[in-house]
Amino acid sequence: MPLETFSYLPPLTETELGAQLGNLADRGLIPGIEYATDPSPHDAYWRLWKLPFVDRPDPATVLAELDACAAANPGAHVKLVGYDSVRQGQVVAFVARRPAA
């Protein structure tokens, strides 16, 4: 099922995810992780994995948390989001990990 930006592309590599995280940092966005076990186009609310990274850590830290979320929720889609503290909302969102088969 198509979900968010990049859903028609092959899965992003770790290098490409790191580049996207760098883009979030360059734009001043706060990264966050959300997941859903049964996403649907009509369900805009996914579960938040921990709290957003307000301290804006390095990409390796966020990638490690993406992996931890995927490991703790093996049947879930895991989404990386970028929050804008000025506009008070998500401005970037894409699925970074998909469930196996």
C-alpha cells in the first residue's frame, strides 16, 4: 500500500536515510519516529515512538532509534517525521522501515 512520500521508490539505504536526516537538520526540523501495525489511508494518527528529538541529535542516533522501533514492533511500518517548531506541526513524513514480508 502506498504510504507517504517515497512510497513508490525502493526502500532507502542507510546512507540515503542519513542524507534525509541531514536535510531535516539543515531545515531546522525536529526528527521524530512514529509506527503503525495496520496503517490505512484514512488513519492519520500513528503511535509515537518515545518523544521527538528536540535536542537534534546526529543522524546515527536517530537511525539507531529507527532500528530499535522496528525491532520492538516487527509487524509495523515505521515512519520518520520532521516537526517544525514554528508552524507547530509535521512538515515531512515518510516510511523508513517496512515490516518483513
